[in-house]
Amino acid sequence: MYRRDPRRGDPLRLCTTNPVVGIKKFRERSNEENGEISILSAEDTEKLFQAADPKVIPFLVLNFFCGIRRATVERLDWSDVSMAQKHVIVPRYKGKNQKRYRVSLSDNALEWLKPMAQAEGSFLAPSRALQSLAKLSKRRTRELIVAAAESANIDLPDNAGRHTFISMHVAFHESIEKTALEADTSAEIIKSNYLDIVTREEAANFWAIYPRKINHWYRPSGALCSNTSLGMGAIANCEVYSANLNITDSRIKNGPRGKAREIPLTCTPP
């Protein structure tokens, strides 16, 4: 590199050092290609689910128990899920590799999804911003998941859901081809990155993660239990995912100008 003004007859000035050497590189995200795989243990996965807001439980299920990429889950709809057939169909225009593929729903995934199941609708959580009028938000969904991890006091690595799924699936089923098909990836990537990360016993514990039950399911869509008291009343005989539950229902009249409000409730298992 040099600086020279020929009009003034300046001599040629050369740099003796590379000026870009000291520039800090961008942080490289871990992915399936660079081999940096970090996962959650079965114990930490259960802690995350128990601490999560019910609004993001379906999102977490598709990410952790189905291995669907986070960006793909953000584009999926409930209409892509068949509870009866026990699978999720990822359309080619919603996936990373531009091809249609099917992911099986495990028994525990079905149990987590049953309370929330609906014919159609996004898996994203509504925004909290007043001007957005509860518009579905990727940012809010990610915030709730991060908040759940912080509440559970666990670290949440990049792509934790997908990496955890692949590691647990191949360890439990002991089939590279089956896992590659379910995860929409190649056998070569699984061989080089995911083998022997967890034991089969640890994987069995992962697939045995089920929601804790009390009596009846809480449905965040507003279809609450029939014996639920609204307003400042209490939830009775409802099944919940965690000890702390935020209920939102449009029929609550104590909000400003008749708008819905959130009432924090604490449910203690028997």
C-alpha cells in the first residue's frame, strides 16, 4: 500500500506492516460443517422445558425432539403437523435444503404437543410491543427461550436443539441412515460430528422427558379449564408445564380499557 501525490513529487511510501492484522475476526457460529457440536444433557433439556413459557413449548418440541432447524420452525405452521400420523412434513420451500422431508413425532413429543395442538397457526410467540398488536415475533420467541434457559440456570449453546436431537437420536436408535433421514442431513456429517457424544442410556433418558401432569391441560389459546375462575380468581385443576405460569385471556376485565392483562399464577403440584 502507498500514498503518493505526483503533483507534489512525493516519494513512494510503502507500508512496513499489514494494517488489517489487528482486526478482530467475526465469531464463527458452530454448525454441522465445522465440527463444533455442543448439546444439552437430558437433565438440562428437561429443566429447559419445565422452565419455558407455554407459548414456546411447541417451538422447543420441534427443535429438540424433532431436530428441525430453528429457522425452519419459524416458517412452519401447525398445518404441517399431523398428530394422527405422528409426523411433521417440512415443505421444500420452508426448509434449508429446498427439499420436502418428513420428521417422526416421538411419544414424548406428542405428549408435549397435545395440549397445544390446533389446525393451523404459527409456532412463534406474539410480540409484547403495543404497536405490533400481538404480531407474531421471532425475536420474542427467542427471548422467551433464552429466559427459560436463564431461569433453569443452564447454558444454551448455538443450535442446541438440533445438535441435541441428532446426538440423542443416533445414540438411541443406533442407525446413522435413519438419523440422517430424520434430520435432513448426510450420513457423512453424522459420522464426523455426532457419534459417541452421549451414551445410549443418556439418550433413553432424553426420550423419556414428558410434561409433568396435575389434572387437566392448560390451553394458552384461551380455551382454559371449565372450572377456571377469571379476573383475579385462581386456576383450579389445571395441568401446567412449570411452577410459574402466565395466563392471558381476552375475557379478563381488569385490564386498561377492557384490554386483556397477564395475571401471574403459581401452581403447586400435589
